[in-house]
Amino acid sequence: MSDFPFTISDSAGQTKLQQLVHSITEAISNGQLKNGDPLPSVNQLSNKSGFSRDTVFKAYTILKERNVIESAPQKGYFVANESFKVFVLLDDFSAFKEQFYKSFRQNLPNSYSVDLMFHHYNPDVFHQLIENSLGRYSLYLVMNIEHNSIDPILEKIDANRLLILDMGRPEIGKMNYLLQDFNKSVIRCLDEGKERLKKYGELILVYAENCTPHPAETVSAVRSFCKKNGILFKQAAQVNTSEIKKGQAYFVIRDGDLVEVIKHCRSKELELGKDVGVLSYNDTPMKQIVGGGISVISVDFEKMGNRAAEFVKNKQKISEVLPTSLLLRDSL
């Protein structure tokens, strides 16, 4: 294959068709093939690679469907004349979203340009940013504005070029997505840590639906867990510092509430993990070290970033609910 500006890698576990699609896509991603570069004819590539004409033709067809290559009479096949510009719309730039974006960018070739924007759960901003982006980007990564539905404006984007992140209920088979599960996965994680949680007489979930975009189904998940395990459950809209006392465990969604619990435990000389238990949602590097470590329920945002980069590079369909894990540390 030295006559052509790409090599076909014999990747373990991949069919010949997958090998060929991946090799051409990777050559474009790393700059070996550039916009407008010609590709071998079906016969040429078949003769050189030893793959059947049918396999080569199917590979070219897949790449055309993904808008990676084009074909024209008398010109043959060539790399599509489009720049790889990626539109990334996140909700905000919290610490765990920073982990996502850093992983995403590190796993993309330098030839890809990325425009990063934020909607802060403002519908008007969300709609305006989407409208202004239409037709200007090769691919779109969007953190949906709510969990129970997909905003209709996203239907204006070619479904093959769109990846829904984090929240939402896209129709299976019609949209690409990388999502979290905020219900059953939470119950499973709590079950994994129930022996530690049972040491406390009361589990207080600090959650106010009008103050956070976090889906409310987590509330029913925590309530269900507590009922099943005979743990007193209480939901509080905010941390009531006067009520913090020994024998309680706090499950906090927002980092601001986590700070309040830690601060007032220290002021009352209550030891985290012994007198008062603390469980937080969404892991960050800071939670790994504060107070000997804060126990968390979280997806792996680095993995989310990596998988999103794979979608962008390979132009392959993806429909995945990322695993949620319990990470036990000294605070519980």
C-alpha cells in the first residue's frame, strides 16, 4: 500500500471492511489525506490490498454516507471538501465538564478546530446558539437543556452529525448520544455503599429542583433506597447549618452545598466520615483530596470526552448510557 497515502492496519477484532473504513478515516484525521485528495479507484485498492471489490465499494459507500469522502464522474473518489470544524455546546464549565472537554480535545488531532460555547440552561441562549451554528460545522456536540425531552431545534441538525451529551431521552436509532442514568444507576451505587450508609441514622438529600438542572428522578431513587434499607430519608432544599449533627449522612448534588456541609462540620468539630457522612454527585480532582477524600457517585467524564472524540474522528453512530460508579472515600 506504499503507493497510496494511507496504510491499512490489521486491527485485532475488526473485519476487513472495518479496517479499511478506519484506515482512511484515520489518514484524514492525522493529515495524511487532505481535503480534495484523490483516492484509489475500487479496482486499484482491491488489487493492492487484496480485499474484494465488494469490500472496497462498501467501505467507500459508508464513508460517503458519513460525508467523509465524495465521488464524481470521471474524477472518482476523493476526500470531501469540508473542514473539520466541531461545535461543542455545554451547559456550563464546572470542574467535571472541564475534565470532559480536556479529554475530548486531547483525543482529537490538531487538524480539528473546536468552537466551545455555553448555554447555562437559558432556552433563549440555547436556541440562538444552535440557530447561528447551522450549516457552519462538520459535527455538533450538544449538552441537552433538559432531561425529559430533546429540544425540537436540534432536529434542524443532521442526525448523523449530532451527538447528544449527558441528559435527554433521544429516540433510539435516530440520534447519537452519550448519556447518564440518574435513577437505576443511583440505586445500584447506593446499594454498593449501604453498609457504610447504614452506620448513620438519617440520609439527607440536599436538592431543590428549581435551583439545579439535575434530574429529579434521583430524588425518587434515593427515597426508594432508604425505604428498602430502613434508613430515615429527608429531602432539604438547602443545607440547614443549625440542624447538622452527629449520626447524619448528607448526599449533595451541588458543590456549593458540599462546601456548606464541610464548613459547618468543621465549625462544630464534627469529623467527616465518622460523625457525619458526606456523599457527593459528580467527581472532580478536588474531591479526591479534600478532607481525606469525598465519596462520590459519578460517571467517568474523561471517558465521556474520549468517546465523544471517537465519534468525531470515526463518524460512527453511537448510542450509549455511560456507567455510573460509586467511589468510596473517607467522607463516608
